Amino acid sequence: MADTFLRIYEVVRRIPAGRVATYGQVALLAGNPRWARVVGYALHANPDPAGIPCYRVVNREGRLSPAFAFGGENMQRTLLEADGVPFLPDGRVDLGRSLWDGTEGV
């Protein structure tokens, strides 16, 4: 499992500021499209929140995690807004404007 988490962390590190990725997208880029739930476990156990921007991962509908491990849903939104990620009136991330394409990165 440790190797799987490391692969997930490497993908999440590449998500640039102002962009988000979905759990499924991270799973696919980490090597297995069935790992979406594993991505959630890995991010919850993030050993380096400053270096692995787990707050940039949202669900496929652009919803934030109510169980965000590093301060809750409000903190996730605050961090995303600081990155310049746009939100829709219903509180979801505007995926049409901010979904990462998987190629650009830091």
C-alpha cells in the first residue's frame, strides 16, 4: 500500500495552483482507475500537507470533502479560493474552468 500512496502523492504534487483534479482522475494517473477510494485514504493520511496539496482534489461533481483532514470543508474551500479556483453558486468547484488536464504541473 505504501507504494500506491507514493504514486498518488506524486500525481497530487503535480496539480498546479488554480486547478483541481478528481479522485478518479488522480487514481487513473497513478496507475489504476479503480483506486478512487484509495486516493481518499491516501490524502487523509497525507504526511506532508505543505508539499502534497491534497486540498486540490475534489469529487467528480466538484464537491469538497466534508471530512477534509486538515481543517474540514471550510478550510478546503479557503485554500482553493486562495489558489484562485472558481466556485459555482451552489458551492461546487467550477470544473469547467478549473479541472486539471493532467499534463500541466509544477
